[in-house]
Amino acid sequence: MSAYGNMDKGLPGLLVGLTETHQIDSRLAKGEIKFGVPAFGTGDGEQVQGKGDSALLGVTGRTDYDYPGYRDGDAVNVVRTGKVYAVAGEAVSADAEVSVNGATGKIIAKTSAAEGAKRVVTITVAGASAEDKVVTVVVGDNVFQLTTTADVKAAADVAAAIKAGLEGLDIPFVPTVASAVVTLTAKDKGVENTAVTASTTDSTQTLTVAQSAAGSDPILNPGWFARSTAESEGDLIVVDLG
């Protein structure tokens, strides 16, 4: 049943019972956020957004009956404790503990899965290159190239140059280097599919790309409980935030 057609259960973001257990904070929206969904704090602590891998604050409260959520820059009411109508991300049973998928911002059934991992990709440079050879590293739509010189042709030096070059590109990774291995660590937790390739025009030097970890969605276990049943994604449930 559609969440917005489930009128017998209220509306997303409505408080369930006006009791002293409700704690509500107000912060600014960073982007649009719907009512009745998990709210995540940003690094500056002043704004909230609809998904993230940390700083889970609560559930967005409803302030409007004619609009489905908050617009960018709106003052957001974040319900921190108490019971509130929320949108389920999947089927959930009444009185079951629920979790939150930080990558999607959806309320899901309780899981013992890890908090999520960042994708890691390595580029290993082996052997020395001749001069005036072209090394090419492609990360998504971003291309970095260098031409080897008398000072930059050893494996460790080429790796250091790759790391420095990638730092100047708008890529979803943080590059580091140790010896002749460049490590690209995703900036955010979650499944990350940006393609990474590396090559050289020199026949005596090789660049090998390996994916050490694929990354996984962050699953947050905030200690919330469902106090009603959701049959499928989009249904409303009463969530007890404690």
C-alpha cells in the first residue's frame, strides 16, 4: 500500500501522541528532504540531509500537509526521541528493531551487518621505465597522464607522480602512496563503481590495478523499534525512537 494513500495510519512525519518523550531539534536542510525519513547531520553540525554514513539524528517531522518534505535551506524539525510515523524501506514487523541504510537513507529490518566499508583500489607500479614514455591513469571520466623523465621513471617515482596528479582531479577517492603502490580509498562508504585503469607505453614497466575491497553500504543500528507493521517499501510504520 502506498505510504501517502495509507491515511488510516497518518502521514509521514506526524508525531504519534503528544507526550513529554518527544524531543525535536531544528536545523537547516542541505538539499530536499522528505517528511518521515531518517535525518543525517552534516560535518558542520548545522545542517541535515537525507542520507549519510554517520551522525544519524532522528526522523524528519511534518510541518506541511500540502508538500511532501522540506526544501533546500528550510528549517527542518528533526524528531530525536518519541514515536513518529515514518516511511519504511522494506517490509517490517511490528515490535521489531529496525536499522537504517546510510547509503539510501531508508529504514530497514534490523541487521547485524557491519557499519559499511569504503572501496579500496590499488595501482602497483613495477619495473623502471625508459624516458619519454607516457603513463595514463583513468578514474571515471578523469584522465591523468605523465611523461617519464630522467628524474621520474623509477617505479616509486612514477607512483608518487600518479598520486600527486590524482590529488588534483575531482575523483571520489583519496589517493595515497607507499613505495611503488598508489592506494585509492573511496571518500564515502558504500558500493562504489567508478572504473579505474592504468597503462604505460613502456614495455619494461607495468601498472597493475587491483580492487582490494568493493565497499559496502553503511548499516546503522540506532536502537529504534517499529510499533506497527509495514508490508512493503513505502508503507508507513510507527517508529519508536526511544
